[in-house]
Amino acid sequence: MNCAEFQELLPEILDSGETSESKVHAHSCKECSELYAELREISQAALLLRGVEEPNLRVWNSIEITLRQEGLIRDAALAGPALVPGHSRNWRLAWLVPIAALLVVMTSGIAIFQRNSQPQSIANLTPISTADGGTAEDQEILRAIGERTPTLRATYAADLQNINSYIRDAQDSLKNDPGDEEAQRALMGAYEQRAMVYEMAFERPLP
Amino acid sequence: MMRSRGNLTKAAVVTILAGVAFGAGEIRKEFRYSVGPKATVSVTNQYGPVSVRPIAGNQVIVTAVLNSDKVEVDQNQTGNRVNMFSRLLPGADGETGKVEYDLQVPSDANVMLHSNTGPLSAEGLTGEIAMEGTTAAVEVRNVDDAHVHIKTLDGPVTLTNVQKGHVEITSVSGDVNLNQVNGMLVEVNSNSGKIHYDGNFGDNGQYRLMSNTGDIEAFAPDTASIDVSARSIHGQVENDFRLEPEQTTPFLMRAESAFSGTLGKAASSVKLHSFSGKIHLKKRSTKSK
């Protein structure tokens, strides 16, 4: 068994336990062994949390936004003007919460680590299109807003354009002076504001 | 018209005055709930104003005026938590989907208000106040010892007479006005909106007023006790005070774009930072306030 075969069988191995073949491979391959150990830990944590109370919708929203920003999920959540998500859908996917949360934490951690170790790289965190239309994510969000609350689309479009324009300026400024901590902070603040706009756009409030 | 949520409403005492015509198509409803200390009241309204004011006793009274039959009000009470939610029906728009909420809550209640168009307002409370709006104007006044969290896209934010507060405001393009706002933490983040502060920076707090491109204007009296740093990376800064210089400065000082120093005993920390907005720390005459 090679790495590709091992990784292809990972879901089954996690479900049913290791086979003799997978054991042999994991024993000889540190990378696959570590991958298996990490995924097993995550799936066990997920099992423990199956019975807990459903998380607040804001948790779902935050996870969704982050996954969307990371490009890990695409259009499904945008379909239709559903102001209120189906309860059963949330329950069915509830076991994914810890995994998604872990992904979010890991991604954030990596970003923070990279930020601390290479502050000048902040300027390149997310390339902002020079076109007025903004990023592909912006376009998706504006399309969703347009479908759900057309009257607010212009507001979101203007604000995203505004923030993107500022981000480009701040990136240029940082390129000229990569060590300027204040400029780094300002740029990070702008990214946070853009994230807030995304969050508000995808907010699906419930009582 | 109303979809109550069965067993979730077991603790609620709900009075509904439905179908009372106000104007053409308007419907008024009233809901009453008995709650304990530090109850949480949440209102999610797609279109229309939400206002909250204190009431003595242990009741929450919600009056909702629905603009048409294209919108419904869902409500429930779970333990010490009351939730109100405007549900748009097919064909609803910003006008027909509008609901006007007026809430009376115990002063120690925590309130969470959401409306796209607003306005949102709260007064006389002491608990957590979270308000979120897209274009909604947001106003908070006369609150004491409260946590205030506000997010808007381009709605203006006005806080007046907030004492011992923990205040966090993020607005993309709405102006933020703080009048007599003090507390352990007062933080404003704005992209292009202007930030205006008029107060004394009291309570040994941390005040962080940050903008990307919007101007920042702060008024303080001669008697203020602050350790202030201000910098605009590509904008101008002005300071009307005679500050005592600090031993160290957090950034390279350039006369036209930054200043720092202390006033009085430097009890509160004040940071005024912008990327390209103009920053002006102004001296307020004692006669004017």
C-alpha cells in the first residue's frame, strides 16, 4: 500500500479500524501515520460532541464565513432567500462543528504564526482585485444579498469597494515600509472589517 | 398571524392584541413575559425600528406594529430568554416587511437587537447591549456599567452619557459620535466614517479610536488625565494641548503625522490612530460643557 492508497482508504480506516495493510504502511510512513492519528483524534472529539446542545447560529455563520473565505465551501448556502435555516439540516451536520471549528482554529493559528514570524507578509494576505468589482467572494456575497435583500445590495457593494480600495492603499504603503507596525495593524483591521461585512451579509438570524 | 413555538413558550405570559388596525394594513401586537434577573431579550427585525427602554419590575413588554400582512412576528420564551423575530412572507419588501418594535425591559436585562434599516435605540440599561444594523442608525444613551457592542455598515452611531462602560463599535462607513462616554474600554474601529469623541476620557480606561480613512476628532478638557498617542500614517494630526513628553514613543515620531505625551496623571490611555484620516485632539472650553 502506498500513501495515495492509504489516504484514499482513510475514511474506511477511521470508521472500521486499521487493516493489516494500513498498519504496515502507517508503521513505515510517518506522514500517513500522523495524518491518521490527527484525524482519529478529531473524529473522536466529534463523537463526544454529538450529544451536546446545538451551537448558536452565530457559530454556524462564523464557521460558514471562514470556510467560504478559505474556499472550502461554495455556493450551496447562497441558494434561495432562506432567512431561517432548517433545523434538521443543522442537526444532521452538527457533528461537523468540532471539525470545522478545528480547521478554523488551525487556519487562524497558522495565519497568526506567519504574521508574527513574517510581518511583511501581511501585505500579501489576500490579493484584492484592482477591478471595481472586487474579489470573487465579494461578487458571491453581492449576488446573495441581491437575491435576498435587493435594497441593501448597493450598500454592501459600496462598503466592500471602499474597504478593498483602502486595503490596496494599505498594502502599497506596507510595501514601501514593511516594518511599520502601525500600518500592519491598520491593514489587519481592514481585513477584520471586510470579514465583518461578510459576516453581516451571511447572517441568518433566528430567535 | 403569530406562530408561537408551543412548549418553548411555557413560561411566558403573552397577551396579543391582534388585528387592531392602526392605519391601512397595520397590525399591532403586544407580548408580555415574566422574567428573572438579567434576562436576555433578542429582537431580529429585517426592516424597521427597534427601541428599548427600562421598566420597573420583572416584566418584558413588547409592542410590535406590523406594516402589513406580508410579515409575521415569531416569539418565544425559553427560561430567562425572550426572542422576537420578524418573519418575511413571500412578496414582502422593505416597506411591507417593516415591523416597529418598542420594548420595555428590566434595566438589568441584556438586549440583542438586529435590524437592517433600523433605527436601533436603547436607553437606561445596565446589562449587555448588542446592536447590529446594516444601514440602521444606532443610538444608546444614559447607560451605566453596561457592555455595549455595536456593528454597522453605514449607519451612524451615537452614544450619549455612557458611564463605566465597556464599549466596542465597528462601523464601515457610518460616523461614530461619542458624547460623555467613559469606561474601562472604549474602542471604535471605522473604515471611512468619522469618529467624534467629546468627554473627559475618565475611569482609568483604555480609549482606542481607530479609522482607516475617516477623520478623528476628540474633545477633552484641560483637566483630563491621559496618556495619549496619535498617528495618521498619511494624514495630518493636530493637538491643542501642551503634552508632557513620554520617555519612549511607540512609533517613529514625525511632527506632521504623530504626537504623543501625557496630560495630568495619565490615568487613561488614549490612542487615536488613522491611516489617512485627519486627527485632531481639541481642547474643550470648560464653559461649553
